[in-house]
Amino acid sequence: WVLASALVSCVFTLSAQDLTMKITKRYLNLPVSHQVDRALMTFDVGGWQERVFEIRLASGKPDYWVFCDMSALKNKEIKISYTGNKTGINKIYQADEITGQDSLYKETNRPQIHYTQRRGWNNDPNGLLYYDGEYHLFYQHNPYERDWGNMHWGHAVSNDLIHWEELPIALYPDEHGTVFSGSAVIDYDNTSGFGKNGIPAMVAIYTADNPEKQVQCIAYSLDKGRTWTKYKGNPVIDSKAKWNSKDTRDPKVFWHKETRRWIMILAVGQEMQIFSSPNLKDWTYESSFGEGQGAHGGVWECPDLFELPVEGTNDKKWVLLCNLNPGGPFGGSATQYFVGTFNGKEFVNESPSKTKWMDWGKDHYATVTWSDAPDNRRIAIAWMSNWQYANDVPTSQYRSPNSVPRDLSLFTVDGETYLQSAPSPELLALRDASKKRSFKVNGTRTIKEMIPGNDGAYEIELTIENQRADVIGFRLYNDKGEEVDMQYDMKENRFSMDRRKSGDVGFNENFPALTWTAVESGKNELKLHLFVDKSSVEAFGDGGRFAMTNQVFPSEPYNHIDFYSKGGAYKVDSFIVYRLKQ
Ligand code: FRU
């Protein structure tokens, strides 16, 4: 009876401190403190567990507030219970605004030209799809904390890839698990039967993660991704039954015209598996890619597979993107790719001995591309972080941005085909006041004010002609002594970005300067394009033939630049700085 009475008193305490309210406003605001451990919160609506999630409910002073959009529960009575310290439960309140609305996007280091959700954590871009004038960006999202957990699909839309509108959460965890990464398609031919009255279904294909296994599920929407219905026959692939694998996730699906089938690429531990389906519900295993392609120490995640023309030829080749964690060029997570052929069943890598990276920075992961983008464009976006230290990034109430969108193409050097990622042309529309200069550098040349009114979001275009310099260098810095130093080493044919003093706390001593070792030899004209946005530097060389993406956390914008040369002089034909509109 001791146990029984303990249970009774526990139930009593629970119900005594539950919070019951009728939903009359748009948002529920909840206080969060990182001094407190995570515990389970439940919303009960008429005896039905509407949602269960982990949260660090602040019992004292909150670090920040998170919110739930309650539009779908308007006028319903909900009961909120919490398994942790309940002192904070009465601070939860409803309002038509989120707490701290006025200071949103004004936080130190908050990116201005990159998408970041108002609150909480994000990682991989998911379900990238263009439909009816809208680019959809779904993403891995924890609405209740700035650290990873409680995975949902957040949702934003844009008509220009630059200005994003955050929409209510698209997919919530359910009995199959939390919602991990995946993709989305428009089922124009209604192969799934989900379409209605001539409206084709938008179908999301994602991984449900639970402590036992990872399974693949689908959901559909008939209102452009605003509301979703989960398929009753989920899961559509239960890999554990076949391969006993826990790392079985991130389905990327596309329509393969030639075989008139849906194709899925699924990351399974150390390999990528290919499946096909006539209807998005029934899947047949076709082949695996990975064995014999070079062992790797991490897991592959978030694949993508698409065909691209090869610049200067009439050829087309297939590209398989495999995001590798860990094991990137600098140890952490990074985007690897393979170029080859795909016949509807099997992908064959045309050069197995070569390792290719899409971006040589430390913060470019989980890269995937938009389906059905207009004009046959293949546009990619990455999560601008790295699993090595993503949870240490010094932001207050949100983490973390995506990269700028990049248009992909293929080019060939010495018989080897590579992926080029150029900043998408839509970014041009952000250009504001600019300043152009040209000069010669022999020693050091200091420019004290790169651009007046610089608040940390700017773009630099640089064209340099080498005149026998061994090192062409420039460093961006501020009055606090924080800097990012970039160099072309002309002897080693290498570009590097040293962020040792950048103000970044997620710094890994083993990789002080990130380098790209394939500046074409004998080149005298160098073109570099930089996007700096408060807490990131994205560098694109030669129109995107190389790219390097890094987060940095200066306490104020870098507004000074020193150009320097070693071993000879060089000419800056053009140095243009644009402020970026926000
Ligand atoms: C990649 C990843 C995916 C997984 C998701 C979970 O960054 O690990 O494989 O689906 O994040 O949030």
C-alpha cells in the first residue's frame, strides 16, 4: 500500500498542479531555463493526448521563451501537465504575440539574409520543393529549445529563395516516433490516390525515429503544405525487419521519367540504398551504393540524386550527394558527392578513387536540393553548422541558419567532373549601397572602413591579378581584434580561411585554417565572392568552383580589411563591397 499511496499522492500532486485553460489566443508562451533538466509536458484535449514533448520549463528566471501556435486548437479546453518541477507551469500564458516579439531578429549575431526560425533549434533542410510559385523549406526543428530534440518539420515559404515566411509547424511526432529528415514531392499523376478534385497531393516522405528503430513514413497535404494527413498504412518501409539497421533514414524521393517510377535514396549506415515505387506506398529494394567506394568512418545521411548537364558538352551526368558525419575534410560533418550514371535501379560512380567535397568549410552539412525548381535549375541549400559542436554555438534563443541557396552545375578539369555551387542569382536583389576600389598591393594595404553603415551583413566581390606574389592575403577584422584571415597560397595552389581569432567558440584547434587544395595551377586571375552575414562567411571562388562556408561569432561586425602580399605584388582589379538589404 506504500506504493499505492505514493502513486495516489503522485497523481494528486500532478493533477493539483496541472494547468487547464480554454484556448482563445494564437500563441501559448512557455518559459525555458537551461539550468533545469528536460522533462515531459503533455497537452490533453478532451481526454486525448494532443502532444507530448520534452521541455526545460523554467522554475525561476527564464533564459528565453518559446511558443506553440495554438490556432488549430482555438476554443478548445486543454490541460497541461509536466513531469518535472512544476513551479513554472503557472507562468505559461496565452497571447496573440510571442514573448519578446519586438526584439526578434535583433539579437547579436542573428543572421539577416539567411533564414532562421523565430525560436528553437533547426538542423537539416527537409522536403525542399517548388510548387505553384512557392519554394517550400521544411526543416528539422525543435520548437521548445535551442538544442536538438523533439524533432518536428518546421516550415517556411518564399517566392524568391531569399525572403522567407515562417509558417506553422508542418509535421508533429506521432506513435511512430519523432519526425526526422526526408523529402517531398508533388504527385501530379495521383499515383498515390491522395489527390482530390484535381488537386495533386504534396507528399512528404520522412523518417520516424523511435528508441527501437527508424522507419520510413509518408504524409500528404492538399493545401500547399499548410496542413498534413499522415498515411494510415505507415510505415511504408520498415528497414529493421530487413536489415536490422538503426541508421536507416532521410529518404529522398523523385519521379524517374524513363522508368515511370518513384525512386528513393535512403541512407543506411555505411551505404545508400535505392528503392522504387509505383505509388509512394509500396517500395521495392533495387540496389546499394557504398561498398568498394572507399570505407568511411562516419555514417552517410541526407542523400540526394539528380542529373545535371556537363558544362561545355552535350553530356549529362548523375550526382549523388552523401552527407558524411563525421569524416569531412576537417574531421566533422561535411557534404561529399559522387558523379556517375543512374539507370533507374543502380548508381555507378565514375571515379571511385577520388574523394570529392562540395564545400570545404566547417559549416556546410545536410545539403539537399529543391525538387521541381523552375527552368531546370538545381538549387541546393545546406544546414550551416556541424554536428561536432552544433549545440555549443553561442546564440541565445535559436539555432542555426541555413546556407545561402546555390545553383549547381558540373564542370570538368583534367578529365574529372566536379560540382560547382554558385550563389543563386536571387541574391543580387539584396544589394544595397556599394563601394568599388582598385589598387596594387605590395606589402600591406589597410582599408579602415569597408563600407559606411556596415552592420555586419555585406557582400564582397573581388577580382585579383597576380603579379608574382607567393601569398595573396586579406583579413577582415574589427576593433575588438577579432578577424578572419584568408589567403591564396599561389605556390601550393591553395585557398585557406583561418578563423582562429574570429570570435568563434566552436573552434577546433586541430583545424585552425580550413583549406581548399585545388586552386588551378598557373592561374593569375582569381575571382572571389564573399557573403558575410553577422555570424557567417561564405566564400565562392571562380563562380563557385570552390566554396567554403564557416560560422564565426564576432562581437561586432568586421569592418576593416587589410590586403597583404608575400614574395611579390598583386593587383586588385576590383574590390566591391555591397551592404545587403534586410
Ligand atoms: C543529419 C541528421 C539526419 C537525421 C536528422 C535528425 O543531420 O542526423 O540523418 O534525420 O539529422 O535531426
